[in-house]
Amino acid sequence: MSLFLTIAIVHFMALVSPGPDFLFVSQTTISRPRRDALWGVAGITLGVVIWAMLALLGWHIVLEKMTWLRRTLIVCGGLYLCWMGWQLLRSAWRNNNASTDAANKTAPAFAAPHTFLRGLLTNLANPKALVYFGSVFSLFVNSDMDIAFRISLLALIAIETAAWFTFVALVFATPFIRARYQQLKRGIDAATGALFFGFGVFLIAGNK
């Protein structure tokens, strides 16, 4: 099996395992206009490309030698995930009975770029991304790779990431799932917020 195909399979397996990125896309899709969710997917894709570029440049070596930097990044990521979790928990506790469609109509004009930024920050704070690109992905990186192959890998990772999360967004944008979300909005927001908050606390508490 070629190295290119091996990385494609490994990366896809990493993508489909649930984590903060999946939670962000699914929750955004069922609670916001689909265009906003796709902006979020674009932000996550950019974050993955940034991680991949760092890995190809030997980022894992820097993290191994500068443990304080690794710990700082983990704490910052954990704090951001906790903040996102708190926002969702607070939203769940509010008495908001307006329909999703009504909320979408009153969405501010800056919602799409804002969702893009949230998607980017969610991925950069994602503990899965830090572990995956800092260890697993780096196992396939070596100094013999030429520039063309590295660019091809970046393109592969970007396409795979965008395709998977676009699929997730389209699935959660179906009328049936949106209708179910409207019925269970507070519970879903609370559960998603608790998971985000839990991810963040786990990162911070385990950062030794």
C-alpha cells in the first residue's frame, strides 16, 4: 500500500471518530442556516490544513523539546472549549421557545464569518488534532518527502476534511433532524455544552 493511500485512510479514520469538530458542525447545522454551517466547515478545514503544515515542518519535534509551549497550547485550547461549552449551557438554560427558522431570519449579517472563525478556533483547540498531528500523522512524515508530495498531502487532507464535514452538515440539515432538534433544543444544547466543557476540563486537568 502506498504511503499516500495509507495517510488517506488514517486521516479519514481520524475524521470520522467523534470529537469537538463533529459536535460543532452538527450543532451549528441544526441551529443555524446551512450556509453558516458550511462556513464553519471551511474554518475547520483551514485549521486542519494549518495542523498538517506544522506537522510537515517538524512541529512535533518542537513540541517534544519545548514542553512549556505544548502545555500552554493545551491549556488555551481547554479554556476555549470550556468557554464554548458554557455558552451552549447558558443558551440551554434560557427560556427560548422561538423556532429555529425565526432565529435564522434574525441572524446577524456577520454570522457566516463569525461561524468560520469559531470553526477555525474549535479545530485549533481540538485535543484530537493536537494528538493526531503531533504524533500519529508525524509518524508518516520524513525528510525524504519532496515539495510536490507534501503539497499533495495538504490537498488530500483539505479535500477529505471538507468532504466529510460537508456530508455531516448536509445530513444534519435535513428537515426531519431540524424538526427533532426544535423539539429537543434545550436538551441537545445542554448535552453538547457539557461535552465541550468536559473536553476542556479534561485537557486542563490532564496537562501535566
